[in-house]
Amino acid sequence: MFAAHRIVSIYFLIQAVSAAAWWALLFVYPPSVKWFQPNAWPNETLLTYWLADFILIIMGSVLVSFATARQSAWSTIAVWGLTTACWYPTFVCLAISVRTGEAWIATAMMVSMSGVSLAMATIYGSIHQSPATIRVTPMSGGTAVIWTLAQTVIFWGAFLWVLPMAIVELERHFGWAAFQHDLQSMLSMMLFCFASCLGIGSGMSMALFGDGTPLPTATAPRLVLAGPYRWVRNPMAVAGVAQVIAVGWYLGSYSVIAYGLVGAVLWHFLVRPIEEADLRQRFSDGYESYYQSVGLWIPKFRKQS
């Protein structure tokens, strides 16, 4: 398995190559510009950003990849500097999409890049911490609640609003019609509300009973067996998948629903094994007993001792 700093280095190299390839597409095939900006804008509007992107995003990502690979003394500052630089154009794109109702594909791309960059910066750690994909961060109950609510706003905004809107916009470019049926709005909103309550209840249980947050790099130091965790081992994953399906149902988008199901598969096979290995290492027999008695996806409605 790659060390955490290698993962960070590889990611930023991929980010540099991807950004360069995207700009190459825009210049080589000018009609593609219309996919990433409001229709009323002339092509020159987006293309004028090439120099800032080349210096800050492309060259900056190459520099950070090199620094993190060598674990240079200034690498942490470089990672956080680049991450901060990524968020400025992200907020610009978000404001444009909210204002015009268009260009959600570009906004989703920027939110994804900035979000993963932030995750990589968090993994790489602060000046006083070594790189780690999972880091225990003890907090007081109040601090954990505040951080959990902040994470909830960010994740819900990205995964339940920006990305679905981009998928729907992509469907429109391909001429795919939305599906509709009776009671669609009411039933989908009911599912969304139920899943959201489950997600918030899970996050608050993690904060109040575990003294940490759901984020792996600020995870709880205590094993949480209360709240929704009494019935499923990862209720936040269940809630997140159900929320995306509800959003896709509301929008009438099969693609958004598929996006939620693909997310469930990726979490199950890529994220879950890492989380479970960490919990086994930290809580030993206590987690093993919990693992054997509580289901992963299907609830078991019995109170844990």
C-alpha cells in the first residue's frame, strides 16, 4: 500500500495533467467551451482564465506533487497554499451557476477538484503531524458538534446539490428527458427527509458519544454504539446513498440515481475495508463483537448492550 504522502503526490500530479488536458480540449475544440459556461457568454470569457490556471493550478500542482513526494520542509505550506488558490475560482464558478442557473458542469469540476485538494491537504497534515489517511482527533462535545455540522453543510452542498445539477445539465446536453410520475415530488421529499434525519442523527452521535467527527482525518477516539449505530454499522453511508437516490428521484434523473448507487459500491469496496481495519486495530474485541452483532446495510432493531 502507498504511504499517505505518496498518495498526495500522485493525486496532485494527476490534477496537473487533468487541468492541462482540459485546457487543451478548450483550445483545440472551441465548441466544447459552451459546455462549461453560460450560453450567453462569448467563448473568450472562459478562455481568458488560461494564464491564471496555468500558473496557479497546473504549475502549482506539479510543484506540490514534487514537494510532497520528497516531503520537503515547505511541502505543507505548498499543499495548503494550492488548496486555498483552488477555492477562489470554485466560489466564482458556484456564484455564476447560482446566478444564471447554468454552467453546473464547470462548477462540479471545480468543487470536486477543490474538495479532493482539501482532503489531500488534510491527509498530509499540519506542520506538526505526519501524513495519515485516518487520524484520531479528540474534541470536546461542543467542538465536535460544530465541526460535524460544518462538514455536513459542505458535503451535502457538494454531493446533493452541485454534482446532481451537473449530471442533469449533462443529460440535457445529450437530449435525455427527465422521468415523471404521480406523487414523485412528495415521495422523493419524504425519502430525503428521512435519510437526512438519519444522517444528522449519525453525525451527532459520532460527535456527542465519540468526541470526534465523521471525517476520517478527524475521527472519533471512542467507539460509537449509540443512536443509529445500534442498528447499522455505518448509518451515514446508508443515509448518503438514500439522499442521492431521493434527489435523483425528485429531479427525474436516472443518471443521478445511478450516481448514488455507484457511490455505494465504491464506498463498500474501497472505503469500508480501510475504516474497518482501523476500527479493529484501535478497538480490538469491542469492535469485533459489534461487527458480528450489527449489520452493515440492513438494520437489526435490537438494542446493543
